[in-house]
Amino acid sequence: MQPIARLKCLYTNARSMGNKQEELEAMVQLENCYLIAITEAIWWDKSHNWNTGMEGYKLYRRDRQGRKGGGVALYVKKWIDCEELPLRNSHEQVESLWVKIKHQTNKGHLVVGVCYRPPDQGEPFDEAFLLQLQEAPCSRALILMGDLNHPDVCWESYTAGSKQSRRLLECVEDNFLVQVLDKRTRREAFLDLVLTSVDDLIKEVKIGGSLGCSDHGLVEFVISRDVGLAKSKVRTLDLRRANLQLLKELVEEILWDTVLRERGSDQIWQLFKDIFLSVQELSIPVCNKSSREGRKPVWLSNDLLVKLRQKKELHRQWKRGRVLWEEYRNAVWTCRDGIRKAKALTELNLARDAKNNKKGFYKYIGQKRKTKESVPPLKNVDGGLVTTDMEKAEVRNNFFASVFTGHQASHIS
């Protein structure tokens, strides 16, 4: 698998994700993004937490502590090798998160940060964030996206009116960062920023469209960088290259009556399993289980994708004064209502048919989970920890076999 040198990214201030999650999923399919950064990414309440995951993406998220609103989130394609970067200067009241994306050849990793600064944030929290901004690069390439709410900063002349804004400019200059946006994303205020430590790292910057009725524009750009690909730890049978004829011949050559004669049920099962696995190993190769692209949501139709493209085009024309705000607003409402109805109908049909289509129902729910939990390490009879899937299966099998014995069965009856 070749490294990817062009990562398409999307950033916006969502002004709440509670009613925009479905449109985000559709937009990601339309734009084919590798990274999606969101500020003010509150999902209303914890009842929406199950719905935050997107198929094919890892979600990094930091919610505001102690009060409503705010929060930041970063979606990253699952096949990109990355991890959250812990900082010594982390502060629970600073709404920021930092993710390290590994380089293909380990020559230098990329750090991607997302930050939201409330307009009324005090100087102590500002200083805590600036300490993070100084620590995060550490000889790595850096990209910081966020709504820092410093409308008095002039990025052309690098001047500012308030003390806190001047401190931000000083930190940006001291760390050799460059602000790449040349257009405002919210009316006449320069609130959303994209900062980088490498001049040619960010290319093809575009501002257009919005997520729902958010008054912040969408920022699209491309990161020119080779990234490491996450290695799958799951091995699976490669049935496309299987030699089924060889498998059939090998099984037919075994004299099953002779091999299994005068043996107990446990011995028969163990012999059959060992023989079949050895035959399978000779006839069916294995490969790493991986999936680079997320599947399109089952409720997302081509008609909805067309409406999203029309909405994006109307936003561009509205910004140029060619159409009225009401016309663009109506397009936003049309997209929103169409997406909600399509998803609601899909979920209603899955719920009604849950008894007859359990696989489809639980597959849909599983795609929405933020994490996929595996069986943790288990203790064997000797007290040692087992970590491989085969060892865990044996431990659990031995335990259940010990519970359901003939003696206990007669006692229960």
C-alpha cells in the first residue's frame, strides 16, 4: 500500500453538532475528506454520544468542562497511523486537543491541533493555551485549526488591539507559525484561523459553504505530506486466493472413520479442529484485514448528494451577492429536512424488521460506536495473563466446559 501524499481536510465552527451530524456524514462522502476538525462541537447532551461515530473514521474529542457549549473534535481516517498527543501543559479548562500523525518513514511526524477559545476567556487560560502552542511543535510539523476569537488582530500587518491578542501574535512569531487564511469565514470578523509551521505544507485553501445554518464558513485545504498507514493486527482468510479444489482433495484423503474411531467427544473435536486448520493453512492464505474507505451511510442517496452540491454552490453565489440570503437559507432547510427524513425512515425500517434482520440492525448500531471494544487479557488456570485471540478463546471455553458438567447438571435438575 502506497503512502498518501495529499490529505484533504475540512474545518469549521459548527455552532453545535446536535442537529448537524447527518449532514456532516453526507458532506464527508461528497468531499472525500481524510481529516475533519470541528470547533463548538457540542452534541447537546450525552444521549447523542452513541451517534457521534462515523464509519471509517477515528474520533478524537474534548468536551467543555463544567458548563455547556464549546468543545472540539477531530475525525481521522482509520487507516492513518495516529495517536493523541499528551502535553505536559494540558489544562482541563483549555478546549484543545492535539493528535500526532506519523510519517511514512518516521522522518518527522505531523501534529494537528484543534482549539476553541471562548470570547470571554481569561488571561490565565490564554497563557495555558500558549504554553501548549509552544510545546506541541517540538521539531515536528504543526497545523493548528480553530476559532480563537481574536477579531482585533490584523493578520496582514501582524498588529492587535488588546493585550491578549498581542500575546497570541508574539507566540505565533516566536514559534515561526504562518496564518494561511486570507478570507474571513464569519461576516467581517477574522475568527477562524489555520496556522502552520511549514510554508508549503498547506495548499489549495478554499472557503465556501457551511454546515447547516452555521454562520461560519467551511474551510477546505490539502496537506501535502506522506503519512504512515496503520497496520492491521487482525488476520483474516483471503478467500479470493483460496484453492478450494486443493481443500476438497485434502479433506477427502483423510480416513475419518479410522482417525476418529474409539475416541471421546472432546478428543474427536480436538482432532477434527487440528486437521481442518492444517488443511486450511495449506489451501487458503491469510491477509491483514483493512478497510481504507468508509462505506456510504445506508440512508444517503444520490439525490441528497445533488442537493448538497446545490447548497454549496448557492452559498458561493450568496457570498458574491448574486442570490438572496433567503434563497440560500431555503436550500439549507431542504438539505436538512431531506437528510433527517431519509435517516429516520432507514432507522424506522431497521427497528421494525429487527427480529427478521438482526444482522443489519446490529451492524448499523455498531457503526455508530466510537470505539470497538475487544476482550481484555484473561488469566489462565496457572494465573498467567493470556493476550492472543486463540488463548483467550481457550480460556473461556475451558471455563464454560467446567461449569456445565454432568454432576452439576443432575444437581440442577
